[in-house]
Amino acid sequence: MSCPLLFAQSPEGLFFKPSVSGSTNTSGKSDIAISVSKYDTNVRIIDVEQFPVQGNITKIAALLGFIQLKLNKYAIVANTVEETGKLAGHTLYKIVQHSIVPVSSNQVADSDETAYLGLLETQLTNATLFFSYTYDLTNSLQRNESLGSNATNVFNWKQCDTRFFWNHYLAQELRDLSNEDSRIDRFIQPIIYGYAKCVETILNQTPISLALLTRRSRFRAGTRYFRRGIDEDGNVANFNETEQILITWPTDSIEHDVFSLLQTRGSVPVYWAEINNLKYKPNLVLGENSITATKKHFDQQVNLYGKNYLVSLVNQKGYELPVKEAYENIVRQLDDPNVLYNYFDFHHECRKMQWHRVKLLIEQLQDVGLTNTDCFHKTVNQQGQTVQIISEQKSVVRTNCMDCLDRTNVVQSVLAHWVLQRELQTAKILKDDNDLWESDKKLLSLFQNLWADNADAVSFSYSGTGALKTDFTRTGKRTKAGAFNDFVNSASRYYQNNLTDGPRQDSYDLFLGNFQPGTSSLGRSPFSDNRPSYIQTLPTIIYAALTVFGATIFFPKYHFTSFKNLMFFLTATIVLVLSGKFVIKNGMQFVNWPSLVQLKFLTIESSASSKDKQGKDIKYLPNPIYYKPNNQRKSD
């Protein structure tokens, strides 16, 4: 079982050991420590007596692992955490402070190394990371039950769901060492990226716990416009598994009811992309037939979750239509009885802020077989041990819109609301369908805020902003203030997705091991800007022209109509108009693209000779294997 650690830095390197002694294992071996030498940066097992007894020694919450950059190796450390609730006695923690500690302090200055460290800092600062020392957050309650992890306060990291083991790459050396000595397991702390919180309240004189957990997949992870659709291995972008857990604590019984509901979300599982070009709506393109990849995806989903009820919220008209049609076509080709496609025209049904009409989707899903009793349900005794498994969840609702964020959040919360009513009736806390749990305003507020905070966490990780439409999730109704907040977030998304998301995508690829500086380097800096000099210079010219333009209007030397002032005004206006036309026409060249991993929907054209590895005067172009749908061509 993992635990907090003691961490020491010395002239020889880094040292870690458990902060509390573990009981001697069956082989008679006691605790160990690990060290990372500054001379060869290898991670080694050492006797606990070799841990330094003086110097810079601190207690840390967890060791996430190690990463080798261009020149140095670093330990990624969770310094401090905050408690986000107790799930059936298991404490949940959120990492609130971290450190990136170099193994060797004698490091020469290097711009690439500094850039890599900046990317790691970006990832760790923006990520919402959670863990528990005694409970496996990567697995659902039902999966943990099948693995036997719910029976004790100990879990084996080797049984973790690797999809959601966010620091899987960082922990590689520790995982390898564990094969030599199982005592290394105390140093391996799996974390999830997403959301984890548990709240407690009383409903009809019965104490209950309500938890919400979201696990973000490390496969095809990234930002909104740089990760769309599916890859060859069947992994989809922005895949998240969300679990709502209800635990009842009746005072007149020695047994407690435990319920778990799983839902998933993920990008439309076909080859498609949206290519940024500085316009509000990027260029939507589709790839070749994805039947092989899509089959891999749904084979895995059916194997993991059982029957999949697909809920597509993509618009049936205009810009989004090709994605909707591509999804429907590929599902028809699959012809899998365990993959049931359901379309819900969210914007049409809920137009004019009639968001309560999303409940019509429940009736639609019931017509094809979904029930609110399909969830995991067991009873446990006062020690938390399972008494009886009453039911297992045998299907899942997989929801998507274009981003799998805002519309998806609303639908998932409505489905969870519906199932919670049935669970509370099953636990005999509510009498019947007329005895509604939302009449308890405290529970309603807790439920709504859990789901709204979860929506924000998922949205920040993908789009860079909080979720849209959370006024409905938090209050149950759509408001004008919420609509204005959506406008602000949409504007922020536009700016970030076009002009700042490149490094954010790089931070994912570096942290997850998709790009490894020690092995992926091509002999040149991946951060070099090899666009033509006029492309690099034009934004500066535009900023200067805007400054002059504003100064001639608000701070004229004499008065606005003076000859000198008008000349500056007209010159700045002409520069802005001509520059603006050029930027609009060549928008792709001004987008902040990722630097570390090539995007498959892009090609890079270089004017350099084949012998020149620097790739001078590069130009970004759409990959010809992706094509523009007919309705998009007509709308241009």
C-alpha cells in the first residue's frame, strides 16, 4: 500500500523512504528506501539505514515518478494535498502543490531544457489530480469489487485500469523495479486526472454519502482542436468515465446500501478534425473510412461496460451535420446489437432556454431498453465488507456532442438525477415516484454543485475554460447571466484554441511520454520557429499599427483632424486592413501549433533543400488524406 514519503536531497542525489514503517512482509523483509544518483541518474533500491539522517529532509504526499528531459532527470513530487471527502472510509485527496526536482543541480543553461520544464509546470499546474492511499480511483466500484480491492484497505497498483493511470509513464522505472522487489509498491501512487469529491447529508432522517468521480483517459489525451476523433488503436479524444456513487447509512440497520452508476463520454469515433485558421469556426474535415478503428473502440467498450447506448447530441443541420452523418454511417456498418445509436437534437428540443426538455431523452432511451435500475448495487456491513452483490451494471450510456463538454454535461447530470431517484427508492429512503429527492434543497444543491464542478474540471482540461451551460447544472434552469458567462467562455476558448493551445498540447505529450526528449529528438530544437520571417514579424507590425491607430484617436497631438495626425491614422488604417486581409487568408500560418508531436491532419511544406534538416520557411497545409465535406464546401 502506498503512503506519504520522506524526501531528502543531498550532494549525492535524491532519496525517498516511507514516512511510516510498514509491517514486515511474508518474506521477512522490512522497509526499503530508494535513491537516484546524480552521477548516472539510475533509480536504485537501498537499505532504509542509508537514508540521510540530516540535511534537507521533508515529508511529501506522494512521488508521482521520474522523467528524463534533454539534459537532466527530474523527480515529480506531490508536496501537499487537500482532502475532498471520504468514500466509505477511504480518504480522497487532491494535489494542490507540486515540485519538479532535478537529480543533478550542476546543470548548464539550455533553452530547450527550460522549455521542457515550462511544459511540465503547465501540465502540473493546470491538471486536477486526485488519489487515495487505500482505494483504487482508476477503477470503478464494480471493477474493484471483481478484483477484490473493496474487501480491504489495500489495493495493488498492478490491477489499476491503465487507461486512467495518469502517471503511468512517470512511474515506469518504479514499476520495473517492483518486478524485482514488491516492497517498491509503497512508492507507486497511481493518480487520476479529472474530479473526485464526496459529500454527506441527511435525507429523510437517513445519513447518505454522494460521490462523483471522473477519470480522464491518458490515451489520445490533449486539447480541444488538436485531439479529435479516433486513432488507429481505437482510442478516442476526450474520453472520460464518470461514476456517481451513493452510500446510505441507516441508523436502524447494520447493513448499508452502496450504489454506483457509470457513464462515459468520448469524441465521435471516426477520423475527423477541425483545422484552426483563426476563424471562429475552424475547417471541418473528415478522414478515410474508420471501420477498423471504430470496431476496436466499441469492442473494447462492450467488453468493459456491456451494451452501449450511444447518445449523439451533434446538430443535425449546418456545420456539425457531416460529423453526425459520419457517426451514423459507421454505426450502421458495425451492425452490432450491443451498440445502440440514439440521436437527440439538443439545440432544437431545448431552444429558447427550455432546458427541462432534455428529459425527453430519457423517454427515448427507455423505448430502446435503458432502465434506471441498471446500476451496481451491493450491501456492506459496518466494517465495510461486502455482504451481498444485488446487481451489476450491464450497460452504459456513452454521450457525445462535438467537444463532449457542455451539452454532454447537461445530459449526464439529468441521467444521474433520474437514476438517483430509483436508487433512493430501492434503499427505502424514498417511498415512491411521487416522493422526490430534489424536494430536499440541501441535497439538490449538493448534487447540482457536484455535477457543475465536475463539468468545469472536464472542460478546463480540454478547452482551457470552464464549462458552458453550468447555470442549468447548478440551478436547474437557464439564465441570461449564464448565457453571458457562456459568451465570455466562448471568446476565451477561441483565443486559447488558436493562439495558446500549442504548448498546452505539448505539455500533455511530454507528461504522458508521447514525446521523449532523450529519444525523440531529431538533432535540432523542436521549439524553433521555422516559419518565414514575414509571418513571424507580421503580428508585431499589427500590434504597432493598432497602437498608432488608438493613439491618433484617443491621444492626438493637436486634434484629430490635424494633417499630421490624419496621416498617422490613415497609414495605420491601411496597414491594419492589408495585414488583416493577409492574416485571414493565411490564418493557418498564425495558429500556435504543437511543437513536439506532429498532427496527422497537418502536413508541413518546407522550402529548404532536402539536405537542410532545419526545415526553413515552413508552411502548414491540410493533410490531403482529410477532405472537406460537401456542405462545408458550399458554405465557404
